[in-house]
Amino acid sequence: MLSLIGWLDGISATGVLTTNLIIGIYSLYKSRKLKAKLLTVTSLTIFFIGLLWLGPTTDFLKILITGTNIESVWFYPVSVPVIYPILSYMWAAPGIFFGMYIGGELIMPRKKWYLLTVFLIICIAYEFFLFINPQGSFTYTVPPPGSDIIDTSSDYSYYTAFFLIGFILSIILFNGIGFLVKAFKATGVIKKKFFALAFGFILFAIIVTFDALIPPGIFLSIVRFGIILSSILLYIGIKT
């Protein structure tokens, strides 16, 4: 039977995933209606941000349906749930790529393809290292079957951890600080939109850092919902 922390962990993860998919679908609908390419990219960014919580959501739903966690796979000398990090962390690279597309388009439009080419190579390398060694990419806290959601954190002895750190720093320094600089130089509605984008990206980076470092609990379950605010801010910053 799920513990209280397990319920909070599962409900918050499912809420973030579901809400982001709804916001993403709405953004995509508006982008098609308005023929706004950058809003389409924003909708994809929001989708992939939400999918970062697919792992705990899947584990939560499986416990509710079967009473057991996602099955583990044996890797000597431990048994680890390899599918769990794939479900969550495979979406980090496309989410960052599309997020950097937004930054490149609005901060340095003439040179954005230089930026995106570099990030495309980095994202492909990240996915390569993740898929060839998912069990070595993270450390695992596997609870007694059905009692809690599986918890993972980056293993800093493997390459994927440093890619993830680089992704977060890039979002903060380029998109977050970059849009803040643009906001202070702008006026009126444009100023507000740049502030929305800056705080949206910074909030995203802060929340995913908390999620990676803080063990599941009441505080983390509440903080997670900041991702929804982050996605709303990204939508507000791009919509016409």
C-alpha cells in the first residue's frame, strides 16, 4: 500500500505531466490557428517539460493498478528499474533543444543556427550515453513493492550527469539572464513578455534542480507545481 509520501509524489508528478500536456495542446492549437511558428516550438517545449515526470507518473499508475512498481532488471550486483530513467530523462534533450530555439530566435536570431547546431550535437551525445547505460546514469532508491514511488538521482561518475548540469546552466544563463537583459532594454508589452520568458525559464531550471536533489516529500510535491507556472509564463511570453 502506498505511503502518504508515495501518494503526494505520484499525484504531484501526474498533475504536472497532465497539466503540461493540456497547456501544450492548447498552445499548439493556438499556434496552428495563428500560424505562429515560435508558439509551435513553445508548445513542444512545454510538452517535453511535462514528460520529464513520465517516469514517476507511470510508476504511480502501475502501483495503483497492479500494486507493484515498474519491474526491475538485474544488473550485477544490483537490480535496477532501467525503464524508469528512460521514461523520464529521454525528454530532457528535446526539451532543452526547443527551449534554446526560443532563446536563439529572440536573443540572437541571426546566429541562432550556430547555437542550435552546437546544442543538437550535445543533445544527441546525451541521448547516446543515456541509452547505452541507463542503469549507470543514475542512483536508485527502490522501495518495498508498492509502498512508494521509485526515486532516482544523477550518478556524478557518469557522463549524463554533466550533460544535465550543462542543460540547466544553459537555460539559466542564456535564456533566463538573456531574456532579463532584453526585458530591461524593452518597453511596454514587449518588456512584460521578456520578463515572462525569463522567469519561466529560470523557474523551470530551479524546480528541476530541486526535483533532482530533494528526496520525495511534502515540500517537493508542492514545489513541483511551479513547473505549471513556468509553462504558463512561457506561453504568455510567446503568444501574440
